[in-house]
Amino acid sequence: MTVPPLAPYPASRLRRLRQANWTRRLVRETEVRPSDLIWSMVVHEGEGAVPVASMPGVDRLSVKEAAKAAVRARDLGIPAIAIFPHIDPSRKDATGSIAADPDGVIPRAVKAMKDAAPEVGIMCDVALDPFTDHGHDGVVEGGKILNDATIERLIEQGLMQAAAGADILAPSDMMDGRIGALRGALEGHGHHDTLIMSYAAKYASAFYGPYRDAIGSAKLSAGQGDKKTYQMDPSNTEEAIREVALDIAEGADMVMVKPGLPYLDILRRLVDEFRMPTYAFQVSGEYAMIKAAGANGWIDEERAILESLVAFKRAGAAGIITYFAPWAAEKLG
């Protein structure tokens, strides 16, 4: 038998593997599952669900509604929920004095959610900005955010959350040394199993605006400065390496990059550098942009959501904190 000469065409055709849905699924490198998601959720002090204008599809939930959401998360296969508080402005002050209130909305929500669905992990934000009338994440004196005085308040807040039953404490304040101080306090009070997910690489970003609307955080006004003295400069990469290394050394169990999509390069580098469970926060601005573009018919909203989640996993994220979690879990389940 005579073997015909090779045709003047490529012997390797990568499109063969793309020709059908089953072949694409067979060779797919990255998958997102409901177990990769952490549901970002805002709880409020009143009753029922209150829509957030700048985040279509997101509601502030009462304690009772948050407990129902925990059951829904369990049924959808979502392993954890991250909760953030909306506080009545009349109850805020310069020091965020109610941040550690054991009868506040956060500990009440934690207890209700753990009672309703104990299998679902609850993560609490450790920060003062939802409770301060100036909107900063720390104690302010003479226009300066005081690092060590803020840490003292954060320890009080974190210990209260752990006592209420929170599984993960997530300090988002970006004060120096707060992970070590919080870990020491947890150990000293017998909370040996409480996890810490550090907002280790949190950038001073323009993508947080809708979140501040969602939690009712005070807008920084003239004379109050900005958050650039404690959140990271968006231009920096090496600084992220140093921040994460310090937080790991101080006792963080997991680390986070925030925001998500604009910082995929940071995420990938941290995963390669430390081999630690590293999470991406798909923040409110990312959510709002996709929803707005989808509502205007400029993009296919469903495809864009799923594509964005795949991007986080492809970049190496162990999981994604996102407001899209319940919708995505239904689609992926």
C-alpha cells in the first residue's frame, strides 16, 4: 500500500477539540463549582429585605431573612457566607463604639444563621467603617488614622464575633500588625479553631462605591482625607508580596485579593509565591458594571458573570467572594 504524501495543511488542528460541546467539556482545564463560592451579603437592623439601588438584585437582609439565606446557601452547595452590616446612621459615632456590641446586628445574624444552617460557614468583616460617622476604617485623631488604637478596637470586635459563633474573621482594615494581634487575642480567649482570612492585598480602589451605598458607609468629606494611607496603591505589586508574607507569618489561615478582576495578576503571583489558600473578592463595582451593561443589552449578562468567575479560578483563586453566588450556584449546580 502506498502512503499518500502529507497534505500541505497543519497536522495538528486544535479546533478538533472545540468542535462539539462534549469535546470542549472533556478537555476543559478550569471549572467553577458552587463549592468555590462565598456569598457576600449585607444584613440590616430592620425587617424584611431592602433593595440596594446601585446593585440591582442585591438586598439588605434582616436577621430573619439572613437565616433563610443560610438555608438556601446550604441547599445550593455554597460553603460559606460573608456578612457585612448596614447600621442606622444615628447610631454611628467617631470611634465606631457599637462595633463590638454583643447584641448588635452582626452577632444576632451569626447566631440565627448558624442555628438555621450550622453546616454553612459564616465570615465576619473586622473593620470599623460601617460603624463610624466619618467612614474611615479606624480611629481618627487630628486627621490621622491611628494604627495601634484601631487594632485595640478591632480585637474587641473580633472577639465578640468569635464568641457569637463566627467561623472566619476577615480583617479588612489594613492596619499594620492586626493579624498577629487578633490571632494572639483569639488564642488567649480559647478561640483556637477560629479562622482568619486576611484582606492581605486590599487596594485603594474606585470599585468599592456601590458597597458603601449598600452598607450606608459615610462618604469621606473635605478635611477627612482618604483611605490611601492604609489601603494599597493600585500601582504596586511587590508591596502585595510583603503584605501577604507578613500576614501569613502573623497567623492568617487564608489570604485575599481585593478587588478581583482588575488584580488578577496580583492573585496569580500570590498563589505562585506562597501556595496558600488565596481568595478573590469580586467587589460591588464589578457586580454593578456587569449588571448595568447587561441591563442595557451591551453584553450577555449571564455569560459575562460565569466568564468572570472562571477568570478567578483560572488565575489560581481557591474561591471567590461574590454577590453573584446564589445565582451562579443555581446555574453551576
